[in-house]
Amino acid sequence: MRMPYKEVSNKRLSSVDNRTATANKETDSVQEDNAFMNKLTRIRFEQFNLSEIKRIWNIAQSGIKFRRQLDKAIAKCLIKGDVELYDTLIQIKKGEF
């Protein structure tokens, strides 16, 4: 049985509104960001709305900020001579931790 156009249209708008509300929400956890990014793998780029693109940008910016802080911490470890912490931070940077 086929749904009438209006019903399909309303269902699609509801889906978009739901995605917009999710994208506008400020994220506090990495798990929420991961879930959001995984959900976006099922959506074509042309269908992203502005709030989803903004959230992707914010996630990317927080990753850049983390890498900068990690590089600063590694530099401080070299200056202080803390070899154990340096090794741990290098493992984190390589994704081996």
C-alpha cells in the first residue's frame, strides 16, 4: 500500500527536524559525537542540513584543539625530562593507548 504524498512529506520533515534537534544539542561526551558521526554515514552529504554541518565542524575543531594540547604536553615532558609520561603521551598520539 502506498502512502499519500502528504504523509510521506510529513514523515520526511519529521526526520529532518529530529536530525536538526540532535545536531543543535551541545555535546558533552565523545560517545555522543561518535554516535552522531556514525549516524551521518547513512546520510548522503547533499542531504546534510546546516546544523549538522556546524556540529561536524565543532567536532573537528575539538579534535584539533586536543591535538594542540597533546603536542604542548609532549613538549613540556621533554623540557622536564619526564620520560614515562612522554612515552604514554606518544602512545596516545599514535593511537596505541
